Amino acid sequence: MKFQSFYDAIQIDDLSATPKYLQLANSIISAIEDGILKKDELLPSINEISFEYEVSRDTAEKGYKYLKELGVLNSFPRKGYFVANTDFRQSLKVFLLFNKLSAHKKIVYDAFADALGDHALIDFYIYNNDYSLFKKLLNNKKEDYSHYVIIPHFLEGGEKAPELINALPKEKLVLLDKQLPGIEGEYAAVYENFERDIFSALEEAREQLRKYQSIKLIFPENSYYPVEIVKGFKKFCTKYNFDWKVLSDISEEPIRKGEVYINVMEDDLIPLVERTIELNLKVGSEVGIISYNETPFKRIILNGITTISTDFRKLGAIAARLVLENSKEHIEAPFRLKLRNSL
């Protein structure tokens, strides 16, 4: 069959979070590096790609145009696309595994990808905090990657993760966002110090917090967030004599004047704001709100929500540096308080 070797080389994975046009482009680059595609070799048409891989014509065309912009492919009118350049090598191929794709995780991804630039191909997967899917994705990996960059957060089953991660070559491993006990050998890491970070951020906001009588942390049961956040919160409240409470469900809790609420999960912020407005309580004087994780919309809502957050852009950029330098450093990510009108 015409183009059979090409079709055999192209991998489009429906489980991957990498856009399909990039999967197509990355596969073509790998096929060129492996000698499957030669210089001046004609590629299947956009219609043929669309049919063979059950993707839209726009996806196929976007993949080809992306490679044309990189100078890998070129095209002739009515003849199609062909390999224009084989004199390159992208030695970095990254298996990137996130627990979820939220607004702040997108910031991490964008910073990571931007910092790597054209130096690496990225296969991006999301396991939705599900250990069984995490295991499946790692066990099914078919490529030989130069690096494995992994965020290890699980709702349950996470105690088995170190054994799975230890099977990876440590010189290729970068743990992101969280330190995971039980990982052996020399590997790279960019991580949050969850207990100390929340303690230090609340300590910095102590003057503003003194306006209120109590502080309540909304920390849902079965959360993938580390319990070290609760430890740091309790440690702060105990040291500075604040009344405190840890809530599992904001919908069940009366909202009263003179209280500060700290939401950890994004899904709790809007209900908290809505209930506060319904009660005609003034945010920033009668009720305080602090939200975990900085995202763009928090700068706008209620004229600004105070956040305590890792610098996600720096976290992604540092991870990329560790990949580019093949470093084995362990680096604590910057964590910041952003004081706004909600406190």
C-alpha cells in the first residue's frame, strides 16, 4: 500500500492531552529522525491523513503547516507536502504526565513548553488523579523518552505510585509540584513545601487577618491536595491565637460576619462568593476570602481575590531548565501571597 511505512510510523493516541495536530507533527519528526522518511519524500495528502487517522482536515492541515513553519516540510501547489529538511535532531522527547488540567496547571504547561521551545517534543497525558489510569499510561508508553516529567497527586491508590515511578530511569525523571516519599536514586524535582508555604503566607497576611475573629479552611474529604496544607494552617492559627476550623463542605457551613474563608479547591470559590453576596456581607471587611492558587480571573472577581499560590510560571520554567540541563537538582518552587480587596 502506498505510504504504508509512513502510516506505520504515525501514532495518534486518543488518551493523550497533546493536540492531535502536534501528535501528527511529532510523529513525522520522529520518522525523519529514524530514517523512515527521506528528504524530498512526498507525504500523504491532507484528505488521506484525515481518513486514515479519523481526524478533521483542519487537524491534518494544521500539523503539516506547523512543520512547514519549522522548516521541516515544504509544499508545491497541487502536489502536496514533502520532506524539505532532514538535517536536524531533537534529542529531547518528554513524557509529560499531569494529574489534571486546571487553570493553574495550564500555566505550568505553557511555561514548560515555552521554555523548551523547539528543543523537545512533548507527549502530554492527564490521569485525572486516578492511580489506575496513571499506571496504565506509564505501562503503555511505547516510546523511549529522554525525560519523564510527572505530577504525582492521587485521590486514592497513591501509596503504590513510588513502586511504579521507581521502575523509570532516574536520570530521566523530573518530579513536579510534590515530593513523593519512597522515590529512590538521583532524580530532579521542583516541588512545593505545602506545610511551610501556607504558614508563611498567612504569617505575611497577619495584619489583615487581625480584622477577623476566626479563620476557616475549606479542605474537602477525599481531596488530592496534601494534608500538609492542613498542618501548616493549624500551626499558624495555634501560634498566633486565631480561632480556626477545617471544613469539608462549604455548602453545609453558616457564613458569618467576622470570619475568613480559605478555599483550596477551585470548585468551592464560586459557591462561597455567591453565598456571601446573598447574605449582603461585604467581602474584605465583614468577611474575608483567600483562595489557593493564583489564576487570572481571581485578579478580577470582586475587584480582586487574595491568593496564596506557587508561582506556576516559574515552576514550569524551572522544570524545563532541569530537562534542558539534564540536572538532578531538587528545587523548592516560589510561593507568594497576593493581597487584594477580598481580605
